[in-house]
Amino acid sequence: MLSALLHGMILAFGLILPLGAQNIFIFNQGASQSRLRGAIPVIITASLCDTFLILLAVLGISIIVLTVPALQIGIFSIGIVFLLYMGWSIWNSDTANVSQKETAMPPKKQIMFAMSVSLLNPHAILDTVGVIGTSSLSYTGLEKIAFTAACIAVSWLWFLGLAVCGKIVGNFDTKGKVLKIINKVSALIIWAVAIYLVSQLL
């Protein structure tokens, strides 16, 4: 069971570590909120969305998604449009004063955006479904539960850590210079992912 637990932790960390739309959004909200507790809605929403995807993958939905081409095309198409919009939104975001309340999203908008960036992100879905779902097939019983729990725990701790790091950066970067650079680089990465997905479709 220990090996399944460690496998789940390492696998989940490897998948969640790359800089993507979800990570960028959580980091930015941590930085722009006047207090860390203001980013709690985005942390909880992103964590719950990941938990949902992981459970679906482990319960066998991965087999359906991976064997229905039309479903994959639909996920990719929606994801491409969303990533293009997300990149544009981040590129044009105003970080002139991240300490001001108006630069931070209210809870309702945080939740909607976090759901979109989590559930409409084809990379997140295919990674979760294709990698975690497939890897879980190696386990049964308590080992499968340990593997799944480890993947979920990593998501929750990672998103909390991202918001905390964002808040630390936001505290000393009161003029938003560092965040502006991060946003520009992040937008370029997101657009690059969208272009890659287009090439995959074609």
C-alpha cells in the first residue's frame, strides 16, 4: 500500500507541476487578494474540480473518453477556445497595483473562472483521465484507495501552496512589476499550448 501511496503522490505532482492556466490563475488570485483568505474560493474550487476528475478517472470513465474520438475532438475544441481567451485575459490584466481590492476577483467570479480553467482544460482532463486513470488500473482494493487519496491530497496541498506563494510575491511586488512579467510569460505559454492542441487536431 505504501508503494501505491508514493506512486500516487509522485505521479500527481509530476502532472500538476507544469505552468498551466489553472496554476497561473490560482497564483494570480493569491497575489491580487488583499488577504490570503480572499483566495479561498479559488483554492477550494480548483481542488474540488481536480478531485472530481481524479475520481472519474479512477472509476473507469477514462476508458470511455479515450475510446470515443468525437468526445476527444469536442474536449480539444472547447479547450482551445478557452485557452486563447484565458491567454488574452492574462496578457491584458492590469497589475499596476495588486494591493487594490478591485484587481482581485470576487468569490463568485473566482469560482466560475476556476471551474472553467479546471474543467475546460483539455490537458488537465487528458492527463487526469489518461495518466492517473490508466495508472490506477494497476491497483485494487486498499491500494487503489491509497493511490487515489494521494493524488487528491497533492492537488489540495499544491493549490494552497500556489496561493500562498502568490500572496508572498504580491506583498513585496506592490507595483505589480514582477506579476506583469509573470503574466506576459504565462499568456505566451498558454497560447503555445493552444497552438499545440490545434496542431494535434489537424
